[in-house]
Amino acid sequence: MQPQSCGFQATYGPDTFAGETTVVVLLAGWCSFCQAQAVALQKMDLELQAEGKKIHFVVVNAQNAADHQKELLDRCNFPLFQDVEGVNAWALQGGGKDDFFLYDRTGKLHAHLPPTGPTPTNLSTPEGYAALKAAILAVP
């Protein structure tokens, strides 16, 4: 759903992100916390690119947030996907709102970071930002 993404209106599969670490985040466009997370993810994406790191960031918008896509679209330019009933990507991930999934270069799940887990993921805090960045960089 992100017109700024190089794959806008393309069909994506796991092979699209092969060879690079991929971070999948489950957010909801109606949620102000999620909107702030998207802004911080955009900042982290640019920061990692400047450091020469190639990380794929992907956000999946909640099914119940389809009418609020713009709130995420306006905050980042990496791929944004809309979850739909026929796909139910959130359930396929086994996750919930604000969860992070870190996949290695082969597409294998390296870490699932829920918001209440031991790794802080609130990107509005220096601790959360640093912890998530470190977790991403630790993916083999």
C-alpha cells in the first residue's frame, strides 16, 4: 500500500527479501503509538543505510486499520502491507499489535520481540531504540 516503495502494486513473496535481514512489524494505522513507531523505524532505516547496512523493514497494517493506512503512509517509505481477512498475516505470524519479527538472510525467523518481552521495543525511548537496533544487527 506504499506508493513510495519500489515494489508498489507488485506481488511479494518471501523471496523478495532473500539475502538480507528482514524486520516485519505489526502495527495499526489508527494507533498513535504505532504511528510514532513508524516514524522511528523510518529514522532507523535511514540510519542503517547510512552505516552501509541493508535491512528490509516491512510493516503489516492491522485488518481493523484499513481505513487508517494514510496515518502510516505519511510516516515512512518502506513497504507497507494491508492485512486482509483472506490472508490474516498477523495470525500467520503468531503475533499481535506492536510485535517485531526478525528474519535472517535465509528467511528463517531469528527473533520474535513482543512489546512485553525482555527486549524493549518502544522506539520513542533511547533504550528501546538502541535495543531494537542491536537486536537487528545481531541477526546472522
